[in-house]
Amino acid sequence: MARHLNAISRVGVVGLGTIGTQELALWQRSGHQTVGYDVSESRVRALSTAANAKPGSRLTTRAADLNDANVLILCLPNLAPTGENSMAAFDRFVTDAQSFEAKDRLIVVASTVPIGFTRELAARFGVHGRLVAHAPERFDPGRGTELGEIPRVVGATSAEALRLTIDLYKEAGVTTHPVDPVEVAEASKLLENSFRLVNIAFINEFAELCRRLGITAADVIDAAATKPFAFMAHQPGVGAGGTCIPTMPRYLLDAARRSGLEMPILQDAVTGNEQVIERVAEHLRELLAAGGIARGRVLVVGASYKPNYPDARASAALAFARGLAAHHSVVVYDPIVDTTNFPKEVELVRGIPDTRFDAVVIALKHRDTDLAALRRLSPILIDLVRGAVEVTESLSTRK
């Protein structure tokens, strides 16, 4: 395999979600023959037109079509549809792989996984598990940075697998940072996500305090950021959303429990992130109640899980809107959010409405969000991104 990898390698990408499509594009750009596999027929159909236009590229829903690939990059989901951590997709693929021809094949796990998972997976692959590595993805959708521009930490179950993986990514122009043992690579990705979650949870607590004190959290953060050392600015919001930052730290907590250790700071961050929505909703209730309003008409700005990206899966902003809808009449404004699987019970508008609301809550800001237009819609504007509350008329006069 090492003799022919550079010359004739066919790279198979297993799982064509956000990360899988990025991996597939990476290897297509590097000139490799590729085969992309996903169990979703609709997903494969949606990607087929662009992929088939590239020579040497193939998309399929048949696992058997991966047999000719001598490199498999696993970009499988690590969450169940309910949002719980689950490695069921890996279980299924291990079963599918047993029908592959027995030959040397490099398997690279790109998904975020629990500590110890890569070795366990290699053992479960049996004859196919001789060369297994872990190169956890680092990708920030909406930032405008391609996957190949971001350095990859690489660990493996053997020195040979580590060398092959480093050489492979070098062909695509990707900088790698090799580590040993492979558990270091697994733990590094969990540390990255947990670090983000702890800081996001804290800055949201701080922003709530600022809103109640009548100062703007963003102004405080900007002031603190003038310190040239020992401070990293984080921005507040409605909580960390998406399928990575709020969920992957659970694997670190699981590892701690198995080791007989408690991690109260991380646990509080997980819990605190889940409670941000409730705390903001309660503050809004208090502001409306001051004007004698029990059930208000509320505009929530933003529905995707992060700015400038249309994906609404596991969106904290959308969860906030749905929670508010149980107590208020809610309209969501988001000009770019993907409406696939968007909840039907939530009213979505693409343009800024021309009607008045009792309150406007900015949960998320895309580029070119028109704050002046939003301010004109209501006497109450809660800007969660800046950590500010603006009340432009006396609430007592509205009773």
C-alpha cells in the first residue's frame, strides 16, 4: 500500500454531511479519485450533479462501492436524531465493512470520538483494522476557510498508519501535527470543544448580569480585550448551538466518570448552556410584565445555529424561539436559514416585517443585519449578541 498510495490512491469518504462533503472536496482538489458514500439517497442525489462533473469522482449509497478504495475517511455522525451522543453509525459501518475484500486499507476517523474509541474501532474492524488513524476534523462553517487550510492533529494505532496518514494529507497540502498515542488526538478535539463551551457559558452568564445592570456586555468585552495577554474575547448569544460544541464535551465527562473523577466546571458549563434559553425567556417575561403584557408579540432575529451559515440543526436560536412560542406569539426573521425540516409551528419571515412587536430579541446576527430597522419595530430590543437591552419608551405608560 505504501508503495502505491501516492500514485493510484482512491479515497473513499464515508458520510457526506457537512464534514464529509468538505473532505470529499479536499481530495478532489488534490487530484485523487474519490468515492463518496452516504446511506441517505436524498443526500447523494443532491450532491450528484456537482460531483459527477469532476473526473474520477463517484457518489453512492452502496457500501460495496467503497471496496476499491485503499483509503477510507470516516465522517460519520456521532449524534442520534434525538440529539444524544451515539456511535450507531459506526456500528453499522463496521458491519458493512466485513464484506470488503481483505487487503491493506488505511482507515482515517475524522469524526469527533470518545477517548479510546479509535483503538476499539480498529479491533472491531478485524482484518480491515490493521491501519487505523484519527485525524479529527476542524472546520468552522461560514468562516470562509476551507478544511484543507486548517492544520490537522493526527494520531494512529501504529507507526505505519501514522506515517501513511501524514503522507496522505501532505499530498493535499494539509499541515499535520502528529501525536502518540492516538488517545492524544481524541482528547485534543474534546479539549478544543470543551474549552469553547466553558467560555461561551461563562460569557453568557456575564452578559445576563450586564443586561440587568444596564450596561452593554460587548463594551466591557471590548475594553477587556485591550489587554495584550491572558484574555481571549468571547461573544455572548443565546447559547452554543450546533452538533459539536454543546454535545462533544459529554464524551470528556464520560471519560472522567470512568476514571472516578468529577469535572464540575465542565459539567456546570454544559448545564449552564442549556439554561441560557430559560434565563433569557424569564428576563423577557419580566420586561413585558412591566408593561402589563402577559402574552406578547415577539420577533426573534436569527434561526440558524451560527451567523452567516444556513444550517438550523441543533440551533440554540431556534430552540429559543420554539420555547418562547409556548408563551407568546412569535415570529422568526432569518433571511438565509435553510427551511429543510424547519418546524412548521414556527412562523418564519425572510424580510424585516413592517408591523410592530411588543419585543424584538436578537438571538443571532448575520452580515448586514439592519439594527436601525429592527429598533423601529418595538420599544424593547434585547440584543443577546451584544449583551444589551434597549427600552425606548416608558413601559409603565403602556399598561
